Amino acid sequence: MALRYSKNLSIIATFLSTNLWCSAFLLSSEIGVLRNRNHNKHFSTTDEDRKEGVTEKDSDNISPLSSSPPPSSSLLSKRLDGLDAPTVWHEFSPLAVKHKSINLGQGFPDWDPPRFVIEELKRSTDPEYNDANQYARSAAHLPLAEALRNDYVDYQWKESDLPTDILHNLDAVTNIATATGVTNVLYCALQGLVNPGDEVLLLEPYFDIYSSQVKLAGGTPIYCPLRSDISKLVGASEFFTLDLDELASKITTKTKVLILNTPHNPTGKIFNIDELEGIANLVSDYPNLIVLSDEVYQHLLFDKEKEPHISIATVNNGQIWDQTLTMSSAGKTFSCTGWKVGWAIGPAHLIKAITAVQQWCNFSPVTPTQDAISRALVLARRPYEGYDSYYDWLVAGYEQKRSILIDALENAGIITPAMPRMAVIKSETPTKGEATETIMPRDWALSRWLTTTVGVTAIPPSAFYGPDNLHLASNTLRFAFCKNEDTLLEASRRLEDYHFPTVSTSSAAAATDAELSS
Amino acid sequence: TGPTVWTEFNRIGQEHNPVNLGQGFPDWLPPKFAVDSLVEAVLDSAQSPHQYTRSAGHPNLVNQLARRYSIHMRKEIDPMNEVAVTVGASQALYLSLQTLVRPGDEVILFEPFFDLYVNQVKLAGGTPVFVPLRFVPYTDKIDGQDEDEVRGGDWVLYRDELMKVVSPRTKAIILNSPHNPTGKIFTRTEMELIAESLDLAGPDCVVLSDEVYKYIIHAPPKEESVSDSPICAGHIHFASLPGMWDRTITISSAGKTFSATGWQAGWCVGPNRLIKPIHQLLPYIQFCASTVIQEALARSLSRADQPYEGYASYYEYLKAKYTRKRDLLVDALTEAGFAVPNYDVTPGGGFFILARPGKAIQRSIPEKYILAKNEAAPGGVARQDWALCQWMAEEVGLLCIPSSPFFSSERVQEGAADSFIRVAFCKTDETIEAAAAALRQMK
């Protein structure tokens, strides 16, 4: 399939990532046919694209949904309404395979977990660890709950503002729940906390799964967009800001939950202490409001001094400790996204909401992987490969990969990340191709074009916005750099090979400004 | 929420440390080839099953499952569209109910039932409707035994019990065979009854067939059934009955079969119209189930057909192992004065025995336990089954589970559960011997 899109593409690239993502901004001076007509994410693709699918051997293997007709509505419960559309992952992974593009879309590493983590899973099958093959305690495998408790008390929250009496009274049995990855923790939490009609606040852009999970729980997603400040092209955290007044305006008597994600997917923003204290202050005025804080990227920090990771549960002397569930997982930290070990830590009455649902949904999460992570957490704090800890080593590795991606985008001559300077380039794009009736948001179309023509796949962030704010994503693409160097270098070559013409900085800057503030 | 039979007896277990025949999981390792499969999967950097996999199920695993179910069902199963992988059979049930049940829908459960079902039905907004299995004691005379002594028997599904509650409001029927807690194997006639009842329910009604114990059929039915799967002797897959493929979601898991309940690898198999909605939900539940576990199971499945420990396959070995343990427990219980099923005449599967205390045992239960107030017990009061189990756990040194949590509160009040306790034999021979020793004290 092909796209009808603008002849002239002005591109500003700014380098904004603080963890896995690099947001590249693309600007169109002529809108062309790329209009955001379709507000409900039912973006169709050709059956041909879908059928292509993936082979078993492909590690990106996410099968498209089958092409049989949708089941009759009399048969299925209403909770499936609206969930029949393919997710952005179902669209782009097969497309990447079909066009043999370098997939910098999906956020998982293309390398193995570290040896010491793998060794621990092996140990969990040893006779000495027999219990690791049978049902875990439903709420959480106790060795893991204990290891988590110790890690938060001795390391993660040790220097935080959480009052010491709360910190030292943290109990593995009552203050911790584990589940099948944080997505599952969120599912259980929302099912346990949200009643039909409740509102759930999501900060846009948001991890796309959140909004569907909210609806599954009978809740109504309410969107509050992060705003872009074009004058602050320093880093993601400065570029994307949260207007506290705007957030406050979205809170009503029906607001039950606020989902916070820091470090933030897809922007890479890390919420700083002022922002978190501001949110905490606001939330504390609403004692029935619960914050679900998704912190899975917490260890992927590039400047711990300047931009540390802070848990909102701890700020202002634990001001909203009683209203917050802090969530994280092993997947991103230990490069084992397929192990699905996620957890929540928080006050007992909120943990119970998760465990109450879990006992009927999962019964209990997988045991051997929980068991392995319980020991991996301890080992990760020790000196590793010449670094003070595994976490320091991890960040150093990602820093290097981030550099390769920055250079790749820079050398391509079309997308120039800049920190702090900004370069703006205007380019021509090809107009030939089959006509299509498909209408989709611009970033979606650009991502498809980048895949099919340039041979690099990035994720269109409009997938992470609610229907009213899709346009805010028009000029962005999300690139992942959790890939090995050869992959990144190949992406670099392909971006370089495609010659994007340039425009003058000032005119494009003006155009961009106008565009982004609309 | 609140204390349950599990939390209560767990607590008692920890306080008094009795021999534990309560928990429904083995106290031995999975077979070596399964453990090796997990280790190999973990160490395989070529395949590297450490990252996200397909939401609907890891390709290597769904291919293996489709291969086997194609044989079971005698039809070609499409791995990509007719199989879904879940976190254990529990989640397979949960998701099936979530896709099917709307507020006001009724779901039929046969009593006694695995207690998880009730709350899963309610969570989906449905109303559980109970169809009792009737206990029919054996009628043959036993020398030296009082006529009114407690006896073993069969659990039977009667046509009118089922037909009178099935209606167009019925959205699902949960069939569990082999059955927890009775061990019953539903007969072909009973399954045909269920199939027939679907006509009363209407075209939208679906049967959820929970078959997790199907490879532990220690007392297969005597009559040969044409519906038996050639690779799962003694078990009739409900979906393989005429016309039933399209009306059934078949659910099973690796846990009981491979003594690996902690792997939590379960699945649904069925027509695409029923499986597709589950596929649609899965990304939002957890995105995908554990890749490394799915890969380990895929490899284990291809190995389980090989000769094992002197048996033609691992499945043969498993059945023989459980048959032997069953006999050990049957002897111990019978000697102590319990009435149990006669597995020469009553087909049985799974690893539980629903045992009935004889009169002597009933008389021995200390008064303080009987009808004692207990928040966790159905009705808030410890009836005979609960009292017996509590006494046995605290003072006799053997932990069993009362049967009342597996019955509806109405039937409990009628006394249907009073004379039954659930005893597990998925334990090492040493553990069962220790249980026998404790039981001997009761005489």
C-alpha cells in the first residue's frame, strides 16, 4: 500500500531521550492527505500486510489478528467493544518483517539477560529449590517479596523523603504484590480499584495499553496532555511539561485513579521533584484518588545526579504514600521482557486490591522466574564488570547505544538531534506509489513510509494519545535504541543512504513553532 | 475477601505442622526432561526466549498444542487461530468467562466444584447456577460391616437436575472431568446429556471443559469409548463429541501433567469464533505469558512421548505412579475407618480422594470442634467435615481439606458436604506413609 502525503517535509529533529526513546520531530509544510480523521484508532491496513505476518523464527513475532469476521455481538460480552482493532504493535512488527526494515519500534532488547540472571533461573530448577516449580504464594513469591522489600529499604528509597518509620515497617507479606509483568499488575489494580463510571487520568502520550485496560475495568479514560515547549530543546524532561493547573482542571468527583509513568514512555521524560511534589500536593486534596506509578524504566537513567528517578510515593515526606501503588518489573532492567516478573509496593489496603483480583485471574504468577529474580536483585547491587553495580553498567551500555542513534539521525542529514542546538531540515519526499483510501494520522503514515521506503521502523506516538489529541503526535516518531550496535549501525547506514534534502533553519523553525503550538 | 478455607488450613498447617495431604500440588520435581527443557531454554542464546513473544501464544508452543489436539479432536487444529496460551488453566477459565458472560447471564456449575469457578463467574458479572452431582452409595453387602455403616459410592449427574435449570439465560456450562474434588470421570452418557442441554440454552451457550487432570486417569472407565483420544486413554474430550467442537472451549494446563504447577502454563483450544475474543483480551491482561516457560513447555511436550523410566511414554509413567500412590492412600484410609471409592468399579482421575469418615471416627471428633464458630467456614460455622479436618490437622497430625467450600451454601446447609473430606495423594510415598501412621492413631 502507499500513502498520499505531502511533497515537502520539513523536519526538525531534537534529541530528547533520557532512556530508551528518541523523539524525532517531523514537520510538514503542506498537510496533504494526512489528516487525522480517524479518531478511534481503528486504523485499517491492507489484508495483505496483515497476512504477511511473521514466521516462527522471528524474534519480533507478533502475529496479526486473524482475518475472520468479528464475532457476533450477541455472543460476546460488551467489555470487548473497541478492543477488536489491532494495536500499534500488531501493525508495525509484521510490517517491519515484510519490508525487512531495521525495527527500532518495539521496546525490547535484542540481547540476552546478563549471565548472572540466567544462572539464577537455572538454579530455580535445582532440587534444592524444589518449591520453585510449584504454585507460588498467590500474592507474591515470598523470597521475591523479601528481596524487593530489602531493595527498596536499603537502596531505592533509602535516601528518599519517605519517613523512616514507614520505610522500616515495610513488610514483604502485606506491602508487596507480584504479577505477570507490570501490565498485569496494572490490569489487576484497575480491576480491583475502578468501578463502572469512575474516571482515570492518563497523561498523554501514554503507553497505549493503559486506556484499554481502563475501559476493561469499566472506567472512563480522561486525557491530560504533556505540553511541548519549543524553547526548551535541551532534553525530554524540559521539552515536555505538565501543566498542573491543566491537570487539576481534569479532576472531578468521579476521578478514581491517576496513572503516572516515570521515566516516561514514549517521551523519555523523567518527572523531577518539583513536578512530583506538585502532583502529590494536588492528589492529597483528593483522598479517594489513587496514583498508580509505573516506574519500569527506573534504572535506565543517564544522569543520576541531574535527573534522578524519584518515586512519587516518597515525596513531601510520603505525603501520598497511602494513596499510591509503586510498580516496576524485571523486564527492562534485566533485559528479560519475556520473563514477565512485575510487582507493586505500597500500603496494605491498596496491595489487597491487586491480590484480590490476582487470586481469581492468575491464581498465582509463575514461580521459577520470580524465584530467580529474588536472587538477581541482590546480585545486581554488587560490583559488576568494573562498575559499582550492574545498574551502572547497564546505563553505560545504553549511553553508548544512544550515541549511535543520535549520530545515525544526525548523519542522515534529515533528522538532526541536537543538544542543545537545533537544526531544521526541509526535505522532499517521493510522491509516487499506489493510491490509497486509507486515512491515518500523519505520524502513522510517516512511520509506514519510513519502514517501507527507508527501511527503518519507528513507532508513531499517536498510538499513545487519546482521540482528541492525536495531532500533538503529528511531528514525532519514537525510536528505540535497546538494540545491539550492529543493528543501530545498519539503521544508521539506511538513514544516511536516503538523501533527505534540507531547508534553512529559520523558516523551518518558524513553521515548526506554528505547527507545534496549534 | 476474608479468611478462606485455604488461608485457614494454611495457618493451621504452619502452626501444627501436620502431614500435609491438603494442597493440590506434588511435592516432587517435574520430570528431568522438563527441568532440562527449562534449563536449555534459559541457556539458549540462539533462540533466546527471553523477550516478549506473540500475545496469543508462543509459536513453538501453540504448534505443539495444535499437533496434539489435532489427534485428540480428530480434526486439523489451526495453531494461530484456535489456540490461546494463558497463565495456567485458572486464567484460561477467567478469560473465557470474561469474553462470554454479560451481567445477568447464568453459568452452570456442577456441585461439588473447584471453588475458584464461583468467584470467577461473579467477577465476570454472571450468576452461578448449581447442578448437584448426587452421591449414590454402593449397595453391595460387605461381610462384617454394619448395614448402616458409611460406604463409598458414585457421583451421578441426573438428567432432570440439569434440564430443569438450563434456559436461554444460560451462557456457559463449566464441565470439569476428571473432576476436582470427587475424582469422577463424567461418562459419555452424561456428556451427551450436557450436549443435549445446549438445545435448551440456545446457540450462544458455550461449554468450558476444564481437563487439567486428563493425564492422571488412574481408574479408566471399563467401557471403550470411540471418543477416547488415541493419545489420552480413558479421557473423552467433550469438544470431540458430535457437533460440540463449535460449542466448546477446551481448557488444560501443564501443571498437573508435568508436576510443575508453578510454571502456570495453561491454554484454551476451540473454534476461532470463541478463541479470537480471548486473543483480543490477552494484550491488555499481560501482553503475553512468560516466553521462557512457554518455550520450555514446547520442548517438554515433544519429549513426553518418548519412552520414560521403563514406560512407553511419560504419560504412562505418570498414570502408573499415581495409581500406586492412590492404592497406598486407599489402604491407609480404609484401615483407619474411612469409606472411599472402590476403583475396581468406579472410574477415577486426578489426585484427590473424597473420603467419608466411618461412624467410629465421627464419634471421636472432640465436641469443641463441632459447630464451632469459624469465619472461614461456609455459613460461619464448622460442620462435621470442617470440624473433622480441623481436629485431624491440629491433634491427629494429618491435614486434609473439608469438602464444604466446594459446595453451594444451600447444599452445605442441607448437609451435603458433612460426610466428605478431600485427601490428596500427589505426595511422595514417604509423605503418604507418614499420613498412614497418623491415621493409624485414629483407630
